[in-house]
Amino acid sequence: NDAFSINDYTDIMQVHVMPQGSVMVNIGSGEELARIPMDFWWKNSLFETIFFADEINTVGTITNILFYNDFVAELPAKECNIWMAETTLSMIGPEMIPATEMTQVFSSVIDFPVGQNIINIPLSTPFEYSGHNLAVMVERPWDTIYFSGNLKFRVQNDPDVSRSISLVSDVTDFDPYAPPPGPNATISIFPKTSFLIDTTGMGSLEGIVTSD
């Protein structure tokens, strides 16, 4: 209420309130941009990546997964399927873990606003995570059209590690339950990702183990 009305308002902020007993685990810096985990430049895409146990560093029920978009246009109501599985693999590839060996945790539509946003996806089937490496598969199901190549997500490059496989096509409709046998080219980037994990009822143990 002073002479400078331009500073009376802030930009719109997204606020996510965590339920009691839950923790938010953030993985990736998001300093770069890429068209993963969903590639709208093509009519369909199939993506898979691995998150390491020491990155998650807790156990519990994963109730939400969050990605970070940076879109030049709004993209409402786009279909998306997501699967999760714990794995002993330390890197992905050259073949994808098929959806037959994973749990489908989401199958619905997502609204992608223009600009930089947090895409909060409540899982329709929460995933019981017990502390191993975590594989996540994301499908952009077959669409009749494709969109701008500048519909990207915040990502991180993890050099020296095969973190992800990204398959795209305007001709082949990828089947998550029978992905191409490969060998598939792997990439070192993965999307900046957050997991909302319900740790209610979980315990902790501290101490020293001795030879006596």
C-alpha cells in the first residue's frame, strides 16, 4: 500500500503440505533440461531409470512421485502410466526391466502447466518400499499427435553411470510389458524427482555392533 504498487504481489507459488509422518525425498539437481521422463516431441515414449538406495535413504510407503517440468506451452490431460520395482541392479540396461516384473502405481491423466512447475502425482497404488535400489518406468502412451520439442523436464547428468533408457517413436507403439529386447542405448541423465514417503509405523535403530 505504498507508492510502488508493482511490488504488492508475488508470483504464484506452489505449496505442498506433507502429511504427518511423511518425508519428502529429493533426488537430482535439476540444473539441466531434457525430454524425460515423458517425451511429447514423439507420439509415444517409454522411459526407465534407477534411483539408488543411498539416495532415498529411508523406507516406507511411497504415496506420491513428483517431477519438475519447464514447458513452453500448457499441456492438459495427458495420459501417463508409471511402474515401480525394487531391484538389485546397480545400473540400467542394456535391456529394460519389463512391467511384468514391476508394480503399476499410476494410470491416469496429468495436467502439465506452462512454465516451471512441480508435477505432483498421487499414486493410485502406493508402493511399499523396503530400502533397495528403485526402478521407475514411465510411459507416454500412444498419441495421435506430437507437440513442441521444448516441453522439457528438469534433469541431472550422472556421468559414468548408466542411469536411464529412453525410447521414442512415431512408428512403434512400445509395449511396457514387452519392451524392445535391446541392446538399448543407455543415458546418464535422469529426471529431478521427489518421493513423498509415509514412514508411519516405521522404527529406527542406532548402536554399535562389536565382535563381542
